[in-house]
Amino acid sequence: MFKRTLLAAVSATLLISSFPSLAKTPTIDDKILRVGTDSSFAPFEFLSVEENEFVGFDIDMIKAIGKDLGYKVVVQNMGFDATIPALQSGIVDVVVAGMSITEPRKKAINFSDPYYTSGLIVLVQENNTTIKSIDDLVGKKIGVQIGTTGMFKAEKIPGATVVNFANASETFLEFDNGGVEAVIQDYPVVAYYLSQNKKGKMVGEKMDAEDYGIAIKKGNDELTAQINKSLAKIKANGEYARIYKKWFGTEPK
Ligand code: GLN
């Protein structure tokens, strides 16, 4: 009897290991943290061709948090506008995508404590002398990334034609081709773009401060608390400052 039970147990184990699809789908209990991001948002997240993987400030930060909490971090790429639905449907556990903490989003998802202070800026062609700030965008053709705070800002400009793009790279590409007169996008992302020998200039002041937060499924307060604790830890032990310096070249502000 014992022998037969043992045999059954052994063959069940063999069956599962030879057919991995029969194994339990990894969940948070298996210590895998499924991270959703939109990988065209340098320097926060982008695909490194040399390393053939996602790199950037957000990626290093979530890896440091994952390591601290004992999770293996698995990054999944998706459109920025798909990140909140992916959290809600449980496709990912967290989203790290330079996502600004806003009141409407807070109704749909949990946010960690703020981890980076950003703000929007206007990008125009180098030889443009008429657009000096956001006030001069009335009636203009503006490129934005769909579902972002930049898009919401542009939609409020009277008479403007707002052209939505799937991601930041496509927005910049169309700007470079002269298809839009201006782009409204997060300041550090525009600054990084221009630092890569791209043509254009920023005009006007950086707009209202926007804090980035790590997004977690609404109601998952346990994971939110774990992440906040870990974020505080990496800020206190110098790991956050090391990552910040790696990507921005300065000490955190
Ligand atoms: N910070 C902006 C927002 O939250 C843009 C984020 C992004 O495009 N990844 O809407």
C-alpha cells in the first residue's frame, strides 16, 4: 500500500516536471513579481539593444525593491495605456512606468509613496521662434503619448489639434519628421531625448510638479506596504542614490 502511494506520488511529480504547463501558474506566493511597463520611456525604461533587456532608472529601482523583498522580478512590456487595465485584470502585480500620481488614477489603483518628482515641458523645433511656452500652443498641432498627463494637458488647449501616439518613441519620431509642431511630454524624458543628439529645444517653464509612484492593484494594501517599506529602505541605505546617480548623473534632489 505504502509502496503504491509512493509510486503514485513520484509519478505525479515526474508528470508535472515533464509537462511544465501543468505546474501551478506563478503567483506572488511563488515570489515572482510581475512588473508591467512601457519600455519607450528613457531614461526610466527602455530596451537596451546591447544587453537585450529592459534597462533604466525604474527597472533598477524595482529590481532593488524586488531583491529586498525576495521576489524575482519579471518585466512585461505593454503600452502605457494598457498598464492600469493589466493591473486590474491581474496580468501584472505592479506597474513601474514613470506614472504620475493623479487623483483620477488613485480611484482605480493603489500608488506607492512618491519616488521621483517630474513635470511636463514643451518641445519645439530648434528654429521655431513663435512658440515660447504652453500659452503659444493655442490652435497648434501637438503630439502626445496616449493616456498620459501630457495628453490631458494638451486636450485643454483651445483650438489645438492633439495627435496621439502609442508611445514616447513614436511621438518623438513624428516630431522629428515635422508632423507635429510641438510635443508635451515629461521633462526628464525630453531632456534625455535631446541629450542623444536629437534636434529640438524645450521652451517655457517646467509645468506643475508631478510625482511618480509605483502602481499596485487597488486594494492590495499588503504589497503596497511592503513596497513602501522597501522603498524607504533603499532610500536610507544609499541604493536609491546609487541608481539615481547612474541614470541622472547627480545626487537625488
Ligand atoms: N508621467 C506621465 C503620466 O503618468 C507619462 C508616463 C509615461 O508615458 N510612461 O502620464
